[in-house]
Amino acid sequence: MNDERWMQRALDLAEEAAGFGEVPVGAVVVLDGQIIGEGCNRPISLCDPTAHAEIQAIRDAARRLGNYRLPGSALYVTIEPCTMCAGALVHARVENLIYGAREPRSGAVVSAAELLNNPELNHRVAVRGGVLAAECAAVVQKFFVQRRKTRNTEAAIDND
């Protein structure tokens, strides 16, 4: 039941990212039943290629705790993490990753790669996927449908 609660907060943050014109991905870090970090995609608006939702949430949690390591924590994210974000989970010592929808092109956990299964890693992250998957996928799909409509409208205006 709590998985859905935390993922719903991540979905709220994904909607916030969409409001910034960003791909709508949201993430929260939870420790001992409390949100200790939140983030949404901001690479475009912050001019920072590392400002993915997961990184933003991990940074927020680390700042709040005063520690770059987050043992015992869980990260909830609406979309399967990329390579960079999967690496950040290991470095931050996040215990659990819970994601909503798969990312078939750049998902580095189960889709395009399985980075967290590398036996050479010095930390293991337990993974659960599919929490509110339909809702998480719908937010991204809606964003790209709207983006395509806007681009098509702009192209039609330019052609007039």
C-alpha cells in the first residue's frame, strides 16, 4: 500500500516537471516511512544534463541527512532509471529501487541493460518494477502527444 502512496507523490512531481517543459519524471527517496528527498526532471530548465529526477531526489536526501550515503533508503521513480541514475543509486547506497513504467530505449535496470545485476558492483540494490505502471506510462505518453501536436502546429504556422 505504501508503494502506491510514494509512487503517487513521484507522479505529482512528474506533473511538476511537465509544467517546466521537461520530460515528466518524478522521484522520491523514503527512509523510515518518511520522504527525505524529492526531485523531478530539470535538465533543460537548469542547463544541467545530470538533473534527472532520481539525481535531484538523491541530492535533496543527502543534503537533508548531511550524508552522501543513504543506507536503508528506497527510491521511488515513475520511469525506469537510465545508466547515470542506476550508478547514482549504487554510489548513494540506496537499498531499494521501486519504479513505475519501463523505459525500453534507455532503461538501465531491466530494459536496455541490467546494470544493477553486475556482480562486480560493491553494493546491491533490490528492484521492484511496475508500481502504478499504467499511470506512470500515461503521464509520459500524454506529454509526448502534446509535444508532437505543438510541433505540428508550429510547423503548419511556419509554412503559411
